[in-house]
Amino acid sequence: KRISAIVETAYQSPELNVNFMAKKMNMSRTSFYRKFMSVMDISPKDFITKYRINKSIELIKSGNNNFGEISYLSGFGSQSNYTVLFKKVTGVTPSQYKNSL
């Protein structure tokens, strides 16, 4: 619950990463990573990426933003990085996803 709350409040920030999460949990990076992997069975980095992709899917479904705005609002550094990660997670590009709706 605490991890979800941290990610929910900071997902738009480019500072959100494993070190940030470990600091918020008052743990060393190594201890946090091991504990996270044992509980969640996914790396913290992949967890953040999937969370941001899911937020971007919500924005795509709302239809009010272009992909540049969506990538920024979802916390990705660049639209090209967003597109690559979106395709890696979902199997389709953001525009293909939008067209399938």
C-alpha cells in the first residue's frame, strides 16, 4: 500500500526511480530492491513503467490529449521513450492502441 501511494503521488515526476522509492521507504537501495522483488516478483523499475503506461492508457481513453502531452503527464522523459516502452508493455504503439478503441 505504501509503495502504491508513493508511486501515485510521484509518477509524473522524472525523479521517481528505485533510489527515490528506497529513500521514501527509509531503506537502502539494495535492501529495498531485494524486498520489492521478493514481494512483488517484478523489478521496481518495471513496476513504475507499467504504472505510468496504465496512467497513459487512461489518458488515451479520455481522448483529450495528444501523445506528447500524454507522455509528459505520465512521467516519461520523452515521447520517443514513451512510445518504445508503451510498445514493449502492451505490444502495440500508442497510436495503434488509440485506433483500436
